[in-house]
Amino acid sequence: MNYKKSRRTMIFSFLFIALCLAAGCNHNNPHGKASDVTDYIQGHGNKKLTLLVYMAADNDLESYALENMKAMERADLKNMNVLVLMDRSEDYDETDGNWTDTRLFELEHDDTDGSFIISRRLDCPALGLSSQIPTELDMANPMVLSNFIQFAKKNYRSQQYALIIWGHGTGWRYSNSNAAVRAVALDDKSGNFMSIADMGKALKNQGLAVIGFDTCFGGVFENIYELKEMAAYSVASPGITPSAGWDYQKLLSSLEAGDFSSKSIALCMAQSASAGITVFDNTKLEDAMNALEAFSQGLAQTIVDMPSQTRVFNQLMSVKSYVYTQFPCDRYLDIPSLAAFYSTQGEGRLVQEAQNLKEKISALTVAAGSQNASGVGINFIPMTSPGVTALSHSRDYIKDENLSDQCAFIKESQWWVPTKDRESDSLLNKLFYRSY
């Protein structure tokens, strides 16, 4: 995406140590302020929201990560905790002392125009992090994400918890020889990335209210469907997003002014983005999935010979889609546009199925302001160059029970995804692998 002590009595001393041990971390303070029991309780008591930012910037987005962090520090927070886990690169930015390891910060307010991060750097044994010793984490490791969330929930009490996945994103993929075409949390140091299935495992039963993606292609159906039980809302763009990322000062200020409901948090995320972004009501995902399957079956049944195969292929290539600026890349069809087209241009039962899909997608997506659309992508076929499709799908997108890391959508879909044996009458099988 290159376009994101003072002295106390023995009793209080003992209590402070016990609290720190129970928390599993120490709160290193770069400003030399006293860190006693009172400070701890006031700083970590029940807040309205704890926002977690998983900032995978060990790549060419490093400078934008630092800018976004400084934007966060300019916000004035009263009802929120903000924790940022940031991993930097060795190659792209030398500011803020040119540290290149992974650091966990508790956000603090900065009134100055300085460029150095002033937020409190934390010790955290749960992540193997020290506030004094440089430590490199692999942000592509789902256990890092899982432990980050668990640490926050144990040590920062609040009514709601929300997560932002920050960095590169290419959609559903989980393996590819091309390093630029991978799912989320690309980590240059390790050469790894996090698959959507692994991300889902890391987020399972974490009790999150909202999951936001400040990445490209986070809002494709394959990704969002993986999160249907992980949070009340998801926020993501179906296409390319600017490298500069969201407006984080605006986001935190808007959150402080809101009611801290799950929906309000999700809307604030969407309204801080400069690119088109979608808010998803995850309780509606199952209905949308069923409607998509019925529509896919209906459209597949219209393909009975070569002329009808060619006609449907051309129709799908003409609807609104999302692609990257470099090739090869996946072509994602916009589901609302797909449904709208066939609700007027289809025939017979297909019109009814398209109209139902249109209604279910409309229910799934939440209006988030005039600058944001209700786009939802779905993978169609890789593109080798502008206007030229690949001869086949990636092996990763072909349903295969032996590929354990395939995302839930690929595993569960009967009528959209192609199959290894090519024998099913799924839409993509009939479009790309059936000869007449």
C-alpha cells in the first residue's frame, strides 16, 4: 500500500509491587514522574474504552506509523486508554532516535510540536518486552496479537475494548511467492505475514467491540466473514487506502466526544478515514453469506453453454471492482454493484436472489457519512496486467480440505469458490474451469 518513590509506607510499597506482579508489567516513565499506587489506580481505573493499535510498521510504512503516533499524542484523553504496539523497520526512517525494535506504548498527551514520541514505554513480560532492552517481535505471529489483547484486558480495565490493525493488507491471501501479495501484518524482518485464518484465531473470544483495519483491502467479504463472531462491528475499506493512514487525532477526539457504544466507536473510525470505508454490523454476516450463496447458485445456473459462459464473464468484468496498482493482483468485485446489476438485468429467479442479496448487504453495512461508501469486495480472479486475467485462481483460493489454513469463507462456500476436483457447479468453477 505505498500511497499508512516518592517514599511510602511499607504497606503501600508492598501493595504497589503486588499490583505490578499481578499485571505482568512495569510502567516505565521516561519523564521521571512518580509511579506510585495512586498513579496506577488513577491511570488504569475503569475507563469507557481501551483502544489497541497493532502497528505493523516493520516495512516501508514506517514513517507514516511515527506520524500517526504523534497525531494520537496530540489528542486530549480523559475516558480512554490507548495502547500502541509498534514495530519499526531498519530501512526507511531514522527519526525519533532511529530505534528499530518493537515497543509497547501507553499513550500520553503532548502539547508540543516535537517529533519524538513522549508516550510511556512499557515493560511487558507477556510479550517479552522490556522498556530498557531492545526486543524484536514478529508482528506476523498471531500469538503476539493475542497476547497484546490479553495483556491490555488484564491491566487496563474499561467498559469496551476495540482494536485497529494497522499496516499493509492485500485481502484474503495467506500464501504467495510474491511478498507484496499477502494478508495483513507484513513484517520485513521476519519475512512473514499473518493469514486471515490465523488472525481469526488470535481474535477469538477476546471480547472486542470493534475491529478496524487501517489497511488496504480489509473490507473484502472473505476477511469480514472470518470476524463474524469476534466483534460487534468491523470497519474496513474494500480497496486501496492512503499510506498516511487515518486521521488519528480526529479519531481519538471524536471517540472522547461520543457515547462509547460499539456503533459509535465504529462510526468514529470510519469518519477518520480519507478513503471510502465500510462499517459492518457483524450480526448480519450470516444472513449476507446465505444471500450471497443463493445468488451465486442462481447465477451459476444461467451458465449452460459457451455463449452464456462468455456473457456472464463479461458482465462480471464490467461491474465495479477493486484492484491494486501493481500486477499481478486480485480483482475484487463490489458485491453491492453486483447485486444491483442483476436485480435489473437478470432474469427469472435470479432477479429475486439479486434483490435479496442487495437487501442483506444493505443491512450488513452501516451508513457512516457521505464520504464513505458501503462497498464490499469479493475475490473474482487474479489479474496479470490491466484487463488481462490469470488462467486460473491461486491454489489458496480453491477449496481443498487438505489446506487447513484456508479462511472460513473458502471452507464454507458451496456456490462461489472453485473446487480442487473442478466438479462442483459453483459459479467460479463454471466460469473458469468448465468446457462446453
